[in-house]
Amino acid sequence: FGVARGASGTDNLSHQITVGDIKIGAEIHKGAGTSTSWGLQYSGIDNLTVGFGQSNIDPSSTATSDSDTIGVKYAIGGITLGYQMTDVDKNATDENAIHFGASFAVNDDLTISYGRQTVELQGKAADEVNSGFSASYTMGSMSIGAYVNKTENQNGASNTNDEGKGIT
């Protein structure tokens, strides 16, 4: 888990510490204003990880943004499930997103996964929806993967869709 749109730049000061089942991280960047971000992750329940993060990007400027994100991941056997909600508050262009994904390790060599993100963009006609399916097969030091991704209502504009397919 990470902090959505956290403090960024080349002169950051950051620190991370783990205390028992809790991992805490914080970051600060001093530029024209001061940007901060922090997050925590808890993994004290078998197979379950919960995380929360928050950031405040340059509160002294007109390009300020605040974001909060919370997510949960559960893994058992070869199955991993994840769900995350993110809220980004900007000047008149807020974004709220819900992300979920699932992966299944069929065996030691083959893994398949699916993910979907729905983003509500303030003032836009439609929600942007991103989805994708991927599979990978590994044998020794060789790996082959394939993916199919789709974006619907790109940047909130109705009927502006894009697709991508590939093999790596």
C-alpha cells in the first residue's frame, strides 16, 4: 500500500519503521511549500494486510491536493484479493476511485490476474473505468506474459475508449 499522490521531489526526507505487526512511514518535501505524506500498514492477522495513507501536497499553493487511501489485501493458498479506496481533493477537480484485483497462482509456473479501477472525476460526464487481465508463465529463468487492458470513458469523457494488448 502506498500513499496516493504523496510528497514528491528529489530533496525528500523520509523514514520507515516497523513495530511488531505495524509498519509506519512518513515523508516530507520542502519546496515552494511543504508537502507531507504518511502511511501505516497492519499485518497482524494471518493472510490479511490493511493499510491507510494520507498526503498533503503543497498547502500554500493553488495546486494543492489532499489525498487519503485505505486498502485491504487477503491471500490464502494461491489466491490474492485486494480492494482499495482513494479520495483525492483538489481545487474543483476532485477524484474518487475504487480499485480491486484478484490473482490466482494456478501452480508454481502459471499465474492469472484481473484488476479494475473506477474513477469518479468531479465535473466530468462519466466515470473512467480501467480494467485488465494478465497471465504469466515462468519456466526456470524464462518468463512469458500476456495482458489485455481497457479504459472506458477516458478522462471522464463519454465513449472515449482505449484498449491495449501485448505479450512480454
